[in-house]
Amino acid sequence: MASLNSFAVLEWIRKIQGEEQIDFLRELVQMFAQSLIDAEATQKVGANPYERTEERKTQRNGYRKREWNTRLGTLDLKIPKLRQGSFFPSILEPRRRAEQTLAAVVQEAYVNGVSTRKVDDVVRALGLDGISKSEVSRLCKQLDEEIQQFKGRPLEREYPYVWLDATFPKVREGGRVQRMAFVIAIGVTDTGEREVLGFDIGTSEDRAFWTEFLRGLKERGLRGVRLVISDAHLGLRQAISEVLTGAAWQRCKVNTRRNVLSQVPKKQQPMVAAIIRTIFAQPTQEAARGQRRRVVEELRGKFPKAMQILEAAEEDVLAFMALPGEHWRQICSTNPLERRGREMRRRMDVVGIFPNRESVLRLMGSILQEQHEEWMVSRRYFSLESMAKLKPDQALLASASVLQK
């Protein structure tokens, strides 16, 4: 490792021998950790900085600063950014916080008498035999403070695209176990980066809960929303129209197609699905609307209920086509959120039944915070050039810049 050279090591030895009053061990660990990160980045890129080689896969594009909390103190590290692809060093253990939180949730269930033999096996598998109730409380309190700070942080950018979704963990409350709605919002900034905007838990996914949640996002600074992507939940739709006035609503294309096919006999579903795909393959929104009308007329006689769903969804399911074509694949459905949902459901299955709402926020919030931090060091979701098309003035400036070059 180039940065971990013999001169530096000799300097640290001199400091140790001279008993100089500095934290030489922390500096040594920081230098060693940075060397490991740079070496891993070199392996990912396929070449050292400024090296010309046939094995090179991409190029470095500056650094992002990242603090790393260790037992020796906070280390200031630099994570290389790449022009193509993303890079996150394995030494920083991106899943460590969620594993800590999972342990805390399982332990909390255990000490509150709601565990099962399966939960006890999870505790042992995590190596947590003998942890005290006071230690669990201390760990939970520390995690709760971090999650609340993340959950209530100001939203300082414009977010043209916002995705909304919900998942339903089992929670013990009032002497019984019930499914509650854990709602999530992610967004894309006006410069193309993804962020976790917010999350919360309530007894049901009704209009009042969604309205309160969206108002909370606006109070924290949510603005500039052009398109909201979600499922066709009535309470959610009403909350969007009430709180996010001026924003268009995109009904998830994938779920709409599933709803249509649910009214079609199984043997004929592949044929109908192929015909429906021709609607979304059109180059413009107007062409897609025309194709939708032709598909409905063609299949109405055979599948009246299915075509009724497709006809009613025209305006909402094609809303994404009024925006830049570079964004269509991502903004036509809730798939970006459903991938996060699968990971959260996997963690929820480990716990089984959460002892209270706070434990849900603790675990799910930690997973979302980790995802948010990973997005911060990865490449943009949408390019600056494509995001500029959302603002006509910026698009003109971008075009003028290209012409000048």
C-alpha cells in the first residue's frame, strides 16, 4: 500500500519511544484504514490513479468524506467516487448498524416475555448470551436517539420525484397482536441523488395517517414535487391530492398490470400481458393513450372486467410519460421502494412479532438510514443533464453549454 510507507511507520515508532503525548494509535489506524479503502478501490477500478492499463474498468471521480466511529475515536476517511458504477468499502461494514438494531429488538422482545424458542435461537446465533436488561435498554436508547435525528432532519433540496409505499409488521399493543402500517417515502433530488425522506408507523393505512405523514414531510422542507409514485390506495390518493397540491400522481404500472391480469384466465394471461406491454412501448404519451384505446376495444368483448380496470387507469398509469424519457423506466412503478421492502420484510421475519411500535421504528429506521448513507456515496440515480430537463431554463442553459463546446 503506497500510503502506508516505511517512513511513516518509523515516525510512529519514534513517537512511541519518545512517549509524545499524541494519539499515535488512532492516527495509525486511520492511515491503515484509508490504505485498505484505496487498495479496494484500485481493485474495483482495475488500475492505480493515473495508471494506464487494459484492465481498467472505470475512473475515479473525486472523494466523499465519511466519518468512521471506532473505539479509538472518530476517523475521517475519504471514499473514492467512480465515474461508472458505485463503490463502498467493505471495511466500513454498511450493515453493522442494522445488525446492532436487530439484536436490540430481539433482546427487547426477549426481556419483555414475548419471545419464542425461535427468537431465543436467534439471540444465541447472534452471540448475545448473558446480555443484561440494562445493557439492552442502554443500546436501545442510543439507537432511538440516532433514528429520531435521522427521521426528523430538515429536507433542504427540491424533490421532483417521490415514491410512497407501506409494509405491515406484526406489533404487540394493548394486550393483542395486530398488523400496523409502516410507511416509507423516498425521493430524488433536483440534482439526481436518491434520499430516504421519511418513515412512520400507524394503526392503519388510512387517509388521516397518510395526510399527517405527508404534512410532516412538508413541514421538514419537502418541496418541488412534480410526480408522486404509489399504489392505488384510496386514502393515499386523497392525501396526495390534499397535501402535495400541483404534483401529478403515477399509479404503479406493475401493480396495475397485475390487477388487469387478475381478471383474465390463467392460460390467456401471457397473451394479454404482451398486448398491454405495447401501450408502454410507445414513444410519446399521446401515442400510448391511442394504443391503450385500441387495446381496450380489441379485448373488451373477451375480458370486460380487465378492460374496465385498464380504461379507468389511463390518466394515472401514463402520467410518467409527460416527463423526460430518460426517467421513464424508474418512475413508472414503485419497484425502487419494493426492493427496500423485501429487505425489511426479511428482517421482520427474524423478529416475528415486535414488542412495541418503538422497536419497529428502531429496526426499520436503521435499515433505511443505512440505505440512505449508501446512496450518498454511490452514483446519481439520474444524470444532471436529464434532471435539467425538468426546468426549462436549466435545459436551455445546458444546451447552450453543449453548443459552446
